Amino acid sequence: MAEHTSSSITIEAAPADVMGVIADFARYPEWTGEVKEAEVLSTDDQGRAEQVRLVLDAGAIKDDHVLAYTWTGRNEVSWSLVKSQMLRSLDGTYALTPVAGGERTEVTYRLAVDVKIPLLGMIKRKAEKVIIDRALAGLKKRVESAPKA
């Protein structure tokens, strides 16, 4: 990933529980404000999403795009843009690190976005930061409010 923005948050759940929410694309519209539709287009031999179509409505930015996902072990997933109406590129990663004996998880989200319309680098980084912070807060709320198995 080239220039990117990143942030981390600690979630009161095991990494497997956090990754379970991240990997459940069908439920993204329930907990992410910007994702209005999510459709898994293809899966790997382990049943994990390889390509996902997402319809976003983030106020000024509305887009219908497809992302390709790469799963690294059980604690990391990365994605890159396959096609989009508004974006030139979108690369991201969720990296999960067990904390406190595995009962808590530090989630680091890295994101680099390039839109087809010109934007100053400072404005683009600010937009990435807003996207990351909202996503991490939504993920934390979703995971921590889920019934424990």
C-alpha cells in the first residue's frame, strides 16, 4: 500500500469473534452507516469472500464498487479495488492482534483511497481518517454488543 492512513482500537472480544463480524459482509448494512448493500460475488475454498460488491452512500460520495479480498491466516484481511464508478483505487487492511490472553483484540485498519476527481492530499487523508474512525467504532460496537457464544 502506498500512502495510507491508519488507526487502531481495542475491542473486548477474541480475534475470532472480531474477524467473524468483519467477514460477515451480508450484515454490513446493519452496522456500517455508509454500506447500503453488500453482495459476495465469489468465495475461496474455505468459504471466505474473494470478491464483494458494495453500494455506498456516504453523503457526497455515492458509489457501487467491487473489492477483491485476500485473507492472511486468521487475523488479517486485505482488499483492493476491482471496479468502481468514483474511485481510482482503494486498498485496505484489517490486522487483528490478540491482547490480554486473547480475550481482547487490537484492530488496526489501514486505508488508502484515490478518487477519480482531484482532491488535495490533506483533504483525502482527512476523509480516510473519518472512514477509518467510523468503521472501527462501528465494528467495536457491533462485536461488543453481540451475544457471547
